[in-house]
Amino acid sequence: MRKFENNILIFSVMLCWASAYVFIKGLPEELSDFGYLALMNSMAALLLMALFWQRLPSVNKQILFHSLILAGLMTLVLLFEKEGVERLAPASASMLTSLDIVIVPVFMIFLRKFPTRQQVIGIVFILAGVLITNGVSADGFPLAGTLFMLGDCVCMSLYTVVSNRFCQKDDPLLLAVVQLAFMGLIGMIAWNIESPGMIFRLQYTRSFLSSLFVLAIFTKAYAYIMLMYGEKYGDPVDVVLIFALEPVVTLFLSMLIPESFGGVEETFSMTALIGAIIIVIGSCIANLDWQEIRERIRSRRQSDGKI
Amino acid sequence: MERFKLGKFRQFLITFLSFVILGACFKVMVLVEGLTEVRPVNAIPVPAGLFFGTIAGLACALGNLFSDVFGTLTASSVLGFIGNFIAAYMPYKLWHLYSKESPNIHGFRKLLLYLWVTFVSAAAVSWMIATGIWLVFHSWVPNLALIIFMNDFVFPILFGLPVFIVLTSDSVRIECAKRPKDLLPIGAKGRKMMTVIYAVLLTVLLVLTHLGGEGYVTIATVLSIPAVVLTVCLML
């Protein structure tokens, strides 16, 4: 798989996650975050199991163990994020979340893999873009909320690095399926502790079931398979640099379908637009295969010279 | 690594069921107020067509008809049947016209080819359904042409393309349908030229259908005649 193919995979995952808001509005209010996680992940896991049942006998102890680690990390990410977002303003939370573009390269240095020059330049641009979009104010970072968001960021960075390692060794498809099954199981346990028997008390209307199904397919089943394949062929730093485009996609979607994002005036401003442009530039600098582009230009010049 | 091979029945079943299930889900959901026609299910025909060829065309056409039976079955469902067959079969025919390799986007040119075949088939579907409803059933629906075109162009790129990449990657290497046989004795050069004319013609028809209005009926009808001829020539 070529680098641009891989970038397309990761971008589609980010797009799915960023556009989840559009589908979430179809869910009932009494469905808690744990309930949401339990239903989404279980449904996605069951769907994938039904679809790829012939591959399931290949699941071994290693895949089970790796999937459990990934599921645990992802659940921690979601828990930390939930707590952090409740305690922080959206701009502060968004800024802290974007720190994974710094943490992942640091983790990679521990694994003796240094970021390339274009990745470093890209990171600087993206951070500048995030700062411009969200602004800086020391008051916007109360300790508890900041710690939760940093925990979210560290766990997400760990997830990116670890899943990249696991995907080299295991079948990405099975890793995605078993991981979703574990996440569903963890979600079910937590949901049952939080509100016992709620799963049976919910009103399963056609609209709710449709939203549930679509969310399970796109934001879970589809997104996790694509993410695992993207991790298998990609570099963790490139992955987070593409994920850094999420605020840009959200801004674009809020302009396209304002009613699903609480009105365009909530998200759009001139500084947000400038910040988004800088983030896009940073991501392009980091992710385009400049060496190949240079070689193409050189070979084209040479062939023109011959003519 | 060995290629991932699916029997013809499974090819049909997978495409058909995916189309019906996803189509049914999005029929119930209103994603955007006033626009119930946002259909991510339209991501399926292009990659399915490139992988399974004629079988995918039939599966998508029948899948769409099946969804219509449970909600909106009208005389215009015939146009939907033909349109969804074109949505899967046209990319398959066009891909093999431009490339000797089995479908993949391992190079930048192949990516452009994917975009090109998606554009032409989206324009063809939009013309077949929206212009068809307008001219044959004398019912002009505002924005219908644009909505169909956007559904058939954007979703195969946003969701169809990543699936296509994974299934053509070294880990899966799905076995694609064989090169289609050309029933009409037209050379590759002639077909390529016809495709460009077809794309221009469909774009004009798309704009006319979007604008609607009595004044454009005659010109749209006249332009639809060569569009029908070119569709048949390119499909056979």
C-alpha cells in the first residue's frame, strides 16, 4: 500500500468520527455514554463477526491479548475524554487533545524512531493552527480537567503507537473485530453498573435503531477496520498528523450542515478559518511524499530536455 | 500471497445485502432537515462494480428495487433500477477501457482514473434518474439531479475508495471480475473519445435538469438522444 493510499484510509476514519455528531442526534437522551459505547461496539462486533465468521477460527491468544490491551486503552481514552470535556471549555479541551501530535513522536523516539524533518515542520504548523483557532488563556485550564484531558491524550498516543506495532504482527481485521467485542463487553459491564437493566427499558424506535445501526457500521465497524489497516501500513506520527485535521473537518461540516453542529456561528470565525488553513498546510507538509514529487518533477524535466 | 476469491453467488449476496440494509437504514433517518436523500449507501456501486462487474450491477439494481418495494415503489423505480445498474457497471467498463491492469489505485494515475470513472458514472446515474423523471414522467423535482450526482460522486470517494484500497492491498488482494468483452466493434481510441463527449454531454444535461423550466425541455430531450446512444455504446 502506497503512502497516499494509507493517508486516504486514515482520513476516512477521521471523517467518520468527526461526522458522528450528525447521527448522534437520532439517539434518545436517556442513553448514557456507557450505554452508547456498549450498544455501538457490541453491534459493530456482532456485525463483523457475522460477516467474517470464516476468519474467526484464526483468533489466537496473541490476538486476544493484543485486542484486550487496545480495547482497554480506547476505553480509557473515552472515559478521560468524557471527564475532561465536562470540566473544560471546548477550546481548552480541543487544544489539549491535539497534544498527541507531540506525544506520539516522543514515544517513537523512545522506540528509536525519530520523526522526519517534514513531520517536525508539520507538527509546528499544526500546533500554531490549533493555538490560533482556540486562543490561549491560563484561566481555561483547571487542574482536574487538564489532567483528565492529558490522560486522554497520553492513552490515545499509546493506542496509536501500540496498535501500529500489533498490526504488523496480527491480522488487522481480526484485531479490529476482537477489539470491538472487548470494548462492547467493557461498555456493557460499566453500563450495567451505572444503570442496571437499562438495556431492556430503552424504547427501540425505528429511528433509534437506524441511528444505532448507522453509527455502529460507520463509526465503529468501518472506522476500526480502516484504522487497523491504516496502522499496519502507516507510520504512527503520520496517523496523528492526519487526525489533527479533525477540527478542520468539523468546521467544514458545521458550514455544510449547521443544524447538526449547533449552528455555524458557534464554530465559524475568521480566526478559526485561518487556524484551519494553517493546520491543513501543516498536515500537507508532513504527509505529502515530497521526495516522490521532487523525483517526478526531475524526471519530467529530464524527459522534456531530451525532447 | 494468494488472491481472495469469492464465488459469484456470494459476490451477488454481499453486494445485494449491503445495499438493502444500508439503504433501509438511511430511508428511516433524516440526516439533514429537508434532505432525506443523503445516501451513503451509494458508496457501494463503484467499488462493487470494479470488483464484481456485471454481477454487482445486477445486485445494486435489484437491491435498490427491493428497498423501493418497502417504501417508494413507483413507475420511476424502473429508472432507479437502470440507474443503479449503470452506477456499478459503467465504472467496470470504463476502468478496463483505460487500464490493462485489474482495478487498483497503487499509483497516482490510477487514483485519477478512479475519480474519472466515478464522475462519469455519477453523471450518468443523475441523468438517467433525474432527467428521466423530468422528461418521461413530466415531474421536475428541485435539486434532485444535484442530490443524485453528489450522492453518487461524493460517497464512492469518501467511503468506497478506502474500502477499495483495503481490498486491493497486499493483505487481501481480492480477485476482480475479468475484463469485459466489447460487443460493439469500436476501438479503444473511439471509446475513449466517446467517453469524453459523453461526460461533457451529461454535465450539460445535469445543469439543464438542475435549472429545470419549460424552456429547457426541448433542448434536454434533444441532448438526451445522443446520451442514450452513447450510454448503450459504452456499456456494450
